[in-house]
Amino acid sequence: MSNFFASAITDEWGTSYQLTGAGYTALVLCMLIFLLLACYIGSTLRQPKFSTRQLVFSAMAIAAAMVTSYLKIFKAPMGGSVTLFSMLFICLTGYWYGLRTGLMTAIAYGLMQLIADPYIISFPQMLTDYVFAFGALGLSGLFSGSKNGLIKGYLAGILGRYFFAFLSGMIFFGTYAADYGMTAPVYSLLYNGSYIASEAILTLFVLSLPPVKKVMGQLKIMAQE
């Protein structure tokens, strides 16, 4: 493992980590394999070609997500925030159209977030935080055809985003962990979990309301007509 990680800071609180050149390469390769695997799974589902309706509804979802991403209930000091359901709008595209469209829409959303509100310290960090973390929201498409697919898909999407946010926090921002008396992994788990889990709980509560369930069902019918 020493070929991939180099100790950045070691003190009474533990060790935070910094990737070596080989570590950065391995991280990018793992993430690319992850996305390619997801795309392969999507292709095996024999999803239909993109339609004008899909493009229109996906664009509307991105626009709604961008607007609501600025309606912040809470903003974390080092990035990340609890928004007014912005992740849900991106997960909806996967729920409507499947994995392929979900991933492409989510990655496009991540690139728009990069343009609108960039926080970049390195190229691998940029990929992790914007392309892969936001792109993982498209994993909602794995459950587009299953019972309670929206709930399952939303959970898959936010867990995917949490995974990449955790990696980013541990690898690229782990040096801040000592300020709070934590190790880098624990710091990243708690920091990123604080805002992602908060928005997820709020969203799942709203989605459980009968009137919202009815609206979501109608929206899917409209999106697929």
C-alpha cells in the first residue's frame, strides 16, 4: 500500500493521507472502471435510444437541480450543503429512463456544478468531487423498473455520491481532520455524512407523503409517454 499512499501528517490524533503518483493513477482508473461497469450494466438492460422527450425532461431536471442547489438550508464550511431536494431531481432521470440516461444526466449536472461553483485543488480531486460524486446520482437508474424504484434509486444515488465524497474528504482534505481530533477516514465519514444524510432524510420523508407519491407517479407517466 505504500506505493499508493504517503503519510501527510502524523500526530497524536492519527494519520491523514496523501496519494502518491501511483495512487492518483489507481484512483482515476478505479473510478473509470466503476463508470464503465455501470454503463455496461445499463447496456445489458436493452434500453431504448434517446428520444426528444428524454432530452427535454432531463434538461428540465438539471435546470431544477441547479436552481434548488442554490436554495441552501445549510452550507458546510469546506464544501457541501443541504439543499432543497437538488439531488432528487437528478435521481429522477434515472428513475424515469434507466441507468444510461441517469448517469449521463448526472455527469452533465456535475460538470455544470463545476462551472458554476468550482472548488479545485487538483485534477483528481476535481474528478472525484464533480464528475464521479455527482455522476453517481445516476445510479438511481438501476431500480427504474422495480417496485418502489424511486426510493431504492434515490438511496443508490446518494450512497454513490457519499462514497466518492468520502474518498475525496479522506484523500484530499484529510489534513483538516487533526483540527477536530479525528483520523482522516472518520472525519470524512462524519463531515460528508452530515449534509448528505440530512438532505436524504428530509427528501425521503417528503417522498413518503401520499400526495407526493401520487405526483411522482404522474410525473413518470408524463416523462415516458
